Amino acid sequence: MTAAADDSGLPRVKLDYMPALLVPALMLLAAPLIGSTSTWATLTVAGLAMGMMIFIIASGLTLVFGLMDVLNFGHGAFISIGAYLALIVVVPLAPWLAADSLGLNIAGLLLAIVVAMAGSGALGYAFERVLIMPVYGQHLKQILITMGGLIVAEQMIHVVWGAQQRAMPLPTAFRGALTFGDIAVEKYRLVAVCVGLVVFGAMFLVLNRTKIGLLIRAGVENGEMVEALGYRIRRLFVGVFVTGSALAGLGGVMWAFYRETLTANIGGEVMIMVFIVIIIGGLGSVGGCFLGALLVALTANYTAFLAPKVALGSNILLMVLVLMWRPMGLYPVAKR
């Protein structure tokens, strides 16, 4: 028994804290550059809120990449469909959302989220059965077919809801900002942070404290071995894909309320950022995806304030720097 083994004879897993320190380090580095404490706090909370929404969208996709080895470039379709399904609920429940009642506002928002997640999850099931299943292991075909699925979904949105921009007003209770001295923090950004933390906590518990999570993590490492042990990995694939699609729908709702406007290409607008987050975090890693989303959003916010001309390329530069340090991402899981 080596010094690295515990009393049970199992080797201890060394915890890697270095990537987790990047987020607070970035915050501390930006503080003296920005100067004003109130401005720094506002930018930081806005970045955290954006990062949480990006994480919600990207978390399902990173599992699909890691477990199923599927290059799903049509993930943006689930974001858009989820947002528009929420709009179906928001329009008739407009009096609830406009009422000066926190209870009615929350009830309307939760109902919109449930409908969006159920609808995008059902679409994900059909998408996987019809388009993805015939092309497992064929990456070029996956890219072509899923991109085609994204284009078809956007055109169907134009047919059903029209091509014009739609309003997605925030519930009354989530408008405005909370003030802490000279610091003003928008209420909805705090809501986004809370929702993101709940999703991350739920995924962490499922992946690390349940049998389903054990099978998912084992499938990421060695899907053939899981199949040999008698578990039907294909069913697990479908469940992961549906869950990822439902999370994309949730992210679409949060992002639409964040922008307060809705267009058919709302999903395509964030997909580049989502892929950057997944690459930075490491394929199949929920923790890496979480850190990557926060780093991307905070970097974008800080650079937009300090050097607006650099903001557009800041995320690419961040990805290059991370990959130069860790070529497989912050917390790689899938060895592909």
C-alpha cells in the first residue's frame, strides 16, 4: 500500500484546485483595473448572471459530447423552441406577470419554464431518434444533419410565430434593481444566479450521489465496459439527450427574459459561446463547464468595459490561453 492509499486500500484522488481559483483570481485582477467599486460589483454580478445562463444551456450539451460522442450543432434549436414555447404561456398569463404580486409572478414564470422544458425535451427525444441515432460515430454526418435540423427548426418558428421580433417582458417583481450603498444589482440577474446554482447543485448531486450518475460517468470513461456489465447504454444516451435538450429550453427562457426580446435565431446567437465554454471546461465535465461559463462571461463583461474593441475576441483569446495551459480543458473527462 502506498502513501497515496487510504484505509480501504483505494487510491486517493488528488483534488485539483487550480482551475477553481481562476474565477476569483479574474475578479481580483479586474478590480484595480476598473477602479470604481460600484462599477466592478455591477459588472461582476452581470457577468455571473450571464455565466449561469450560459452554463444552463451548455451543461446538457457537454454531457452529450462526453457520453454520446455526438457533435450536436443543432443544440441552438432547443434553446429557440424553449423560448417560444414559454412565449405561449407568457402571452395569456400576461396579467399574472404584470401584477404587483410576487406569488403570481413566480407562478407564471415557473409555468413558462415547465412548458419550455417539457416541449424542448420532447423535441430532443424526436431529434435523437430520427436524426442522431442513424449517424452515431459518424462525426461529419452529425455536423451536417444537426446543422440542417437547426435551420429547419428556425424556419418552422418563422412559419408558426412569424419572423418579427417578439417582446418578452420581465415579471414585475423582477424588474428594477436592489441597491447596496453605491452598488446597484438588477433583481433578475440575482434570480439567474440562483437558478444557475440550483441547476449546478442538482447535476452535481445526480452525477456524484446516484446510480444513474455513476453510470453516466462510467459511460463517459468507458461506454463499452458499461454495456458489457449488462446496462443498456443506449437508453442512457436517450435520457441524457432529452435532459440536455430540456436544460437548453430552460436556458432559452432565461436568456429571452434577460434580453426581453425574442427572435428565431436566439439559439444560434449563443452557440459559439457555448462551444467555447465546453472546450474550455473539458468534454463531459459539468464542473469544468460551470467554471468555463463563469470565466467566459466575466471576461466578456470586463473587457467590454475596459477595452470595447477587444471584447469580441476576448473569449477566443481566453480559450487559447486555457488550452495552452491545459490542452484538454480545465477538468477533462472524456478522453477523445
